[in-house]
Amino acid sequence: MTTRATALRLPASVVVALALAGCTPSMIPGTPVADTGDNRAVYAVVRAYATALQAKDAAGVLALVATDYFDGAGTPTPEDDLDRAGLEKALPADLARVDSMKVDVTVKKIEVTGETAVADLYYDAYFRVVTANGPVAKRDNDLHEMRLKRVGKDWKIVSGL
């Protein structure tokens, strides 16, 4: 005879799977990134950067950048290094040469360690550059690493634009 109590018993493996599923952190929608306060704040900076870049809003991008920004461009020589002052000069000029732009940024991973964070991104950009012979269509895509640090209550980009 089956009683109601025995009919509701679940195999131990099902109980363990259900318990572990309850421990799985929720993710930021559309990403494989755990939805924590710091991760969400870093993600918001990445999204704001992509939005400002697509709008060709140099001031909007610069508002997200730390005063001690420095990017060595991944090369051993200093000719292509860029600090905050250089970025303030180069970014408006570079964006002025872009006729139109569409930027898709996908966040692959965010790692926060204390007051610093690293966001691994995949970007896919379509744009037209104004040349003497007229606009030229371009496309650029790659994996990219953006580094950030906490400044007060905000996260600011310190390298990787």
C-alpha cells in the first residue's frame, strides 16, 4: 500500500540537484556574469562606455575614465602608449573622423578583486571613416580586456579603451 508520505519521496539525487540549483547565483541578463552589486556596477560602466562610443560622445566616454588612465597598447615601445591627457586630445579627434558607428559589446567575464576589476569583452564594431576620398566602411572585432578601479562609490576605467 502506497501512502501519501511515501509517494512524495524523491530520490536523493533529485533532492541534491534541487538544493544545488537554489545555490546557483543569478546572472546578469544576457551574460555569464554572476549578478552581484560590484559586477552589476562594472557592467553598467561597460554598457555606458559602449553607448557613449556609439553616440560618438567623447565627453561621455571621458566621464567613465579614471584620472590615472594609462594604456600601453600591448606593445613594448612607448610610442603608442596613451594616458588620460593623450586620450582627452585623441578621442574627440578620432570620433570626429567617424561618419557613423554601430558597436556591439558582449561581456564575457567580470572579475572583481577588492578595489579593482577586469572585464573581458567581445566587441564588434561597424563604422565609416571620413577620408579625403569620401567615407570608407570598416569593421573591427576582437576579444578585449578593460581594467577598472573603484573611485569613491564609482567604477572608473584605468586601461583598455
